[in-house]
Amino acid sequence: MIPLPSLFNPPVTARRQTWRWVLPGVLVLLFLGILTGLPWQAQRMESTERQEQLIADTLWVEQTIRFQLDRSNESLRLIASEIGDGQLLPQKFNERAAALLSGAREIKRIGWLAADGHTVASSDTADLSLSLSQWPLAAQEALAHVIDSRVPAYSRPMALPYSLRPVLFDYFVPMFADKKYVGALVLTYYASAILEEMVPWWFAQENQIDLLDLDDKLIARRAAGGPGRGVYTHQRTLDLSGQSVTLRTNSVKGTPRLLPNLLMGSVIALSLGLLWSLWALWRDINRRLATEGALREQVTFRTAMENSLVTGLRARDLEGRVTYANPAFCKMVDMPAERLLGKLPPMPYWAPEATPDYERRFAEVLAGTVTQKGFETIFQRANGERFPVLIFESALRDLDGKQTGWMGSILDISERKQAEELNQRQQEKLQASARLASMGEIASTLAHELNQPLAAISSYTTGALNLLGDPASSGDDHRALLKPALEKAAAQALRAGQIIRSVHAFVKQREPLREAVSMAAIIDTLEPLIALQAQPSFTHVEIAITTGLPAVLGDRVLLEQVLLNLTRNAIESMQQMPPAQRLLRIRLSRTLTATGQPAVLTEIIDQGHGIPENVAERLYSPFFSTKSEGMGMGLNICRTAIEFHGGYLTHTINPAGGTIFQFALPFADDNPTAALPA
């Protein structure tokens, strides 16, 4: 019996051997077929590419010719519009025509025809003696069509007998006045000049360009590179208003050659491919080395930059773990980076008293609700020293835009806080000095005002003493006469005391307070001082207060200083006005702030000389004053004090003459100590 392997193995082995030869043979035949068919396919592709390039170039040339013609025609229509409006006279026409001819060599002439056909003006002096009847028939027909249709149009192509160069066409623009034909403008184009001026030289070197009329009659030709071979041709219709001209291009290139350059081209291509491969390999190696060097430089530069920053940088992952801290941050908290990296909250630089605020903000960061707006808090150093910081937090993303954590920028603002405190103390000293200066200005009037109640008190007390020393008077007479005298003396003493207390409270040096105060009560307290300022110039003072105004949150003395400065300025602005016009009005009313919050509006209204625009621009600047004796700090202090209270001092023009200074302060709430900014 024959074994099974002997029965089946030989046919299987033969089939495998057959496929080993057939498959390579098929691949070789396929390669030879591709190698043989590739030149034919390349030839067809080159032919198709040449034809497509010719079509694209012809379209571009056609658009260029159309654009140039339209630009010249638009200039002619503009001249016609100026003539119709009477802005262009025949004397200036030749200047405009010469300007147009200087930039367009394809134009033979520009003429102005009257309604009767005679030439009014022309760039060609030979046309001045011609009438319309002497023009070619095609031009006469085109002009008649233009007059009837009232639309500019071209004439049929024509040749002039007196010209050695064929003329392509005329372009007519009719002119009408009150629907009556008054004349026309005409542009005459050279056909050959259109091709010479508007067709690029490189296109003319590779193609023969012809202009044909509707009957395919040759009008003009340009063949700088020789006659076309008829292999690659294309034509485009140049649609003109009233006429159509065909632009035909005929390439000077023939059919691509197949065999002569095939072998040489293959060898050159393979050689160039090998050289290119070596060059590409060398280039890639150099690029890789350059990239690695640039990366090292960037890492070194970034490290040096981060080490030289005074701003602390701290990065955290999505769980809040510190992943990076630059040297500035480590120096700021006086802790090494090893102690911070990988640390989860609570952080060692958190101050215990501010831990609730840290935890709240950290929860906002984890929730993704944190904004890039900076916030202030307190950190502590390793030795327990506290210092204020300003933190900016933003999302940290990778190259794909995926968030990987948060980056924080930390600034030590200890110096800024110290500067703010120093500036606040200086402002307070300056305000106290301004109050003393204000009292110095009214010192003489104050002395006069105090002399009156003191003299009255002296008179009443002298009379009482004389009455007591009169033995002729009885006890009942003493009581009847002494009581009114002593009551009047007491009233005068109260008046003098009120004036002295107002001055003492105004000039007293103390820390600013934030409390609920009534603007009406402040004005009532200042009324004697305001009256003292108004008395020398005989200025009348009117006070209008809306009833039921709530209290505002602020410092009483600062607000008194603002009101006294503003009223003094108002009184001084009216000193040169007629006596009947010297009226100072103080008004208190309800209003709304820019954010819609209810507030008390205070207005100081005068009828003085007003504020010029050049002065208004610098009115609130420090040390700027229009008075020879002032320091120039009054209005600056007033604005600073109002901004300290959360308001803003402004001024407007008084319709009755003068100026209105006004400021609005929000109503005080139930917790006055938390309403004003620190």
C-alpha cells in the first residue's frame, strides 16, 4: 500500500513551486507594464496640464483686458459726469484727456462731440475739423444706438483709411441735460495696442494671441514667440457693451516628446533622487541636532528666567498637590522646594488665622469656579512672620488643551501696603492742614462774628450790675428787668459757643471714622461757618433739604471739610458778579448710583464765572489752582475724601450761569462698619 504522504505531497509541492515562479513573474510584468505605460501617462498628463494652463492664462488675460478697458471707460464716464454738472469746461478737457492718455497707450484719441456732431474738443487736433458725417459708418451707427438707448457702448471693429494701424473700436458715452441729448464723449482704441499693452510679455512669448470679430475676421495679432502650432488652443469671448470680440490663444509649444529623454531622464532622476536622499538625511540629522541644542538653550534660559523672577510661581495638580515652586516663591515663604513639592493642603505657609479663607478658595479652585482676577491674603514664613500677598490663579493645560492643574502667580505686596498706609497718613495730614488753612481764611470774619455776642453779653451783664446797684429799684423791678437781660446774655453765649465748637470740631486731628451720619445734620452744623464765609461778599445762602433722607456711611469731619471747601469756592467764584446774582444754593435729595444703589445726592450750586474747558481738564489735579494764594489741593482733597466714601465728585454747567458740584453717597445699612472699602 502506498503511504498517504506519497499520494498527496508531490502535487502540493508542485503547486507551491509554480506559485513561486508565477508570483515574481506577475510582479515583473506588472513593473514592466507600469514602466512602459508611465511615459505615455506622463505625456498625457503633461498635455492636459499644458491645455489647462493655457485656459487659465487665457482667462486671466481676458480679465486683464476687460479690467483695463473698464478702467479707461470709467474715467471717460467720470469726465462726462463732470461736463454734465458744468464742472469741466472745454478749456480743461484737453488736460484731463492728456492725463488719461499718458497712462493708456492703447487709446488713440479722446473726443468731445457736440449735439450737432461737431467736435468741441479732442486730444487729436486733426479731429477738430471733422463732423460726424465724416466719421466711419460703424462709429455713426454706434453713436446713434448710444443716443437711443442712453447707455454707453462700443462700435463695431473698423479700420481707418488714414491710419497705418487698424482701429478696433470706438467707445461712446452720451451726455444728457434734462433728458435732452447735449453731446457725447468718445474713446478710440488701437486693436494692436490693446494686445501690446495689456498682454504680458511672458504670455506673448509662449502663445500667439488673436483678436477676432463676430465673423472670425482677424482684427489684431501678437506673436512675439512665433506662430502657434495649433496643438494647444483656446478662445474666450470678450463681451463688450454693444459688441463682442473673441480672444484666441494658440500655444507655440508642440506635443511632448516621449522616447529621446526617457532613459537620460530616468538616470538623472535616479541620481538626483539619491543625492536628494543623502541631502535630506544630512538635513534631518542637522535639524535634529539643532532642535536638541535649541531645546537645551530654552530649558537653560527658562530655568535662568524662573530663577531670576521676583514673582513667585506655584503649580498644583488637579488634587491640589504642589508640583512646582520657583526659587522666588521658596524665598518668599522661606522654605526649600523639597518641603513644598508633593504637599497636599493644608500648606505649611498658610497662616492659621486665615485657614478658613484658604480652604474656601481651594474648594473654588477644585470646583473650577476660580477666575484670573487677583485676590489678597496672608502667608507666613518658616519663622511665623506674616506678610500680605496678591495671588493670580489660572488653569494649567497641556499641549492638547487638557487641564492638568493650576498655575498661581504670587506677589509679595508688603511694600505696597506700607506705601498705601504712608499715603493714607499723608492724606490725613494734608486734609488737616487744609482744614487749618480754611479756618485761617475765615479767621477775621470769625473774630468779628464772636465780637458781636461777646459785646452783647458785656452790655447785658453791665446793665444787670447797674440795676442791682440802684438803691431806688425794688426787688420786683430787679426780677422784671434782670430776667430778659440774662436770657439774652445766655443766648449770645450759646451762639458764641456753637461757633467755637464748630471750629474746634472742624480742625481737630483724629483718625477717620465710619459711622452713620446725617447729611442734613452736617449742613445744619456748618451753616454758621458757611454764613461767615458768605457775609463779606453779601452772598445769599439757600438750603433745600428733602425730608426723610436716611443717613449715609462716612466720616463726619471729612464730609464737613468737603462741603466747606466747595461752598468757599462757590462764594469766591461769585465775588465779581452783580449783588443780585450772588446766590449760593445747597440741595440734598434722593438719587441712585451708577449701580442702582439708593443714595443721598448733595449739590453745591453757584452763579459765578463758571469753569473754562482748559481749566476743567486739570481741575482735580494736585497743586493746580487758578488763585494766586491757594495751594491747589482743595478739590483734590475733596475728590479723595468722596472716593474714600465710595462716591465720586463731579461738576456740571449751571444753566443759569456758574457751576454745579455734586456727589452721591450710598445709604448706610445695618452694619456700617463693613460698608466702606479699607
